[in-house]
Amino acid sequence: MTTDFQSETNIRKSIGWVIALSIVLIILGIVAILLPGIASAFFTSVIGWITLFSGVVMVVQAFQSRPLRGFWLNLLVGLFYVIAGIYIVLNVGTAVLALTFAFGVLFIVEGIFTIIMAFTNRAGSRASWLVALNGIVTLILGIMVLNRFPSSAIWLIGLYVGISLLMSGVSLLTAALVARRTVTHY
């Protein structure tokens, strides 16, 4: 009996976290839509810093695991990450162009898989149409990114990431609310 109560409490707590995450995604999406140029530079800089930090970790890890095979390969890959991270951080404009192209491809792939997921998994049953809509919008955004590349890359990436974050937040919030309603009724 206590296991069921703890499990229901954990489920409610998890749903609460998902609702909070979806609200954060919605807010970030709105901010990115309102300030697309800043959002483009910000997302690019964050990716640069993550790449730089990952490279440093790889280099350190290569030296810590030196007796194992692959030391030189791990060290080389880590150094490439460090160089790429530094390049991105110091050349945000050029990196925005490259990331705009990469996001175009990513949005197309994400859109296709989200549409497939909506029809195969029936996420939230009644809310699966919203998950499919999210996939369709993301697919269209990806096509538009590649269609307008590179002329409007400065504002496009921030705007599209904002729209994608907003749609992901709304669909996640809807699925979480349906799950919460389902848990409440049982």
C-alpha cells in the first residue's frame, strides 16, 4: 500500500517538474522570438563554450587514462574540441552561419521524428495531435532555414530556435497536464 502512495507521489512530483520545465521552455522561446539577433549570438556562444569545456575535459581525461589504449586519439580529439570552441567563441558571426545550416538539418530531422512519434506512440492520447503539430512546425522551420540560408542567418536562428522552444514547451505542457489529470483520476 505504501509503495503505491510513494509511486503516486513520485509521479506527481515528476509531472510538476515537467510542467516547470515546459514553462521555462515557453518563456525562453518568447524571449528568443522577441530578440532573435541576441538569441542567435547567445546560442552560438553557449555552444562554443560547451565545446571548449568538453575539449578541456577530454584532454584532461586523456592524460588521466594514459596507460590505456587510445591516448593520442583522445588527446587529439580533445585538442580539436578546444580549438573549435575557441574558434566559435572568437568568431561568433561565422559560427552563426555554420550553426544556422546545422540547425536547419536538425529541425528537419527532429520534425520528421516528432511526427512519427506522435502517430506511433500516441503521447498523451488526446494530445498527440499537438505533438504532431509540433513536428510539422519544426519540419517547416528547418526547410525555411535551409531555403533562406545564408542571407538571414543572423536573426533566423534565434527566431526559429525561439519558435521551436515555444512549441516544444506548449506540447510538453499539454502532455504533462493530460498526465496529471490521468493520475488524479486514478
